[in-house]
Amino acid sequence: MLLTMLGPAIGLVALTFVMAFVLLSARLRHMKAHPPRREDFASGEAAARYFSAVALPADNVRNLFEMPVLFYALVPLLLFTGHGGIAQVLLGWIYVVLRALHSHAHVTGATVRRFRLFLMSMAVLLAMWIGFAIDLLLSQP
């Protein structure tokens, strides 16, 4: 399974769950240290202000549902068309590793490093889509 596109897809899902648990842990610690009042959750804006001290993990979890959607859309297309070869699997794993490094940089506040990792992961994802499009075009009769 690790040599199919399912491996990187499961890896990215695992990363998303890990970061969701990081977020949950940060929020629970924040709530224990600063017990919330009713008005802290009166609106979305109030809750955002209350949790502003632990915003980085929340931002990262939200980010894992932005560009990775294009990865998740590509995986079944690669599997369905049979174009999920070793190059795509390798690129998929590179994408997952870059996203994991990006998540680490995101929650530690390493802004410049995070931006570079984001650009690299986006370039890998673009290469995957371009490779898929080329393979698809070349396989047409």
C-alpha cells in the first residue's frame, strides 16, 4: 500500500489528525490556564479573540483543508485511470513530507521557513497535476 497513491493519502490524513490533536491539546491547556466566561463564546469573533493565544495550530488545521484538497482530488483520479505510477507515488510522499514540515514550521512560528515549505509543496502538487494531465493526454488514442 505504501507504494500506491493510497500511502501518501493516508499519510496526509494522519498528519491532519495529528495537527487536530495538537490544536485540541493547545486549546484545552489554554482553557485550563484561562477559564472561559460565557461572553468568550458569545460569537465567532469572541471565540477567536479568546483562543488568539493558540491561533497557530488552528490556522494550520484550517490550512490542511485548503491546497491539500487538490491532492485529495488527484488521488482517486490517479487510481481510477491507472496513472498513479512510481513517480506520482514518490511525488505524493514528497508532498506529504513537505506538508508535515510546513505544519511544524506553522505551529512554531517559523514564518519564512513556513512560506518556503508552502511554495515547495505547491510546486510538487502542481508537478503531480501536470504529470497527470500529460499522462492522460498521451494515453488517448
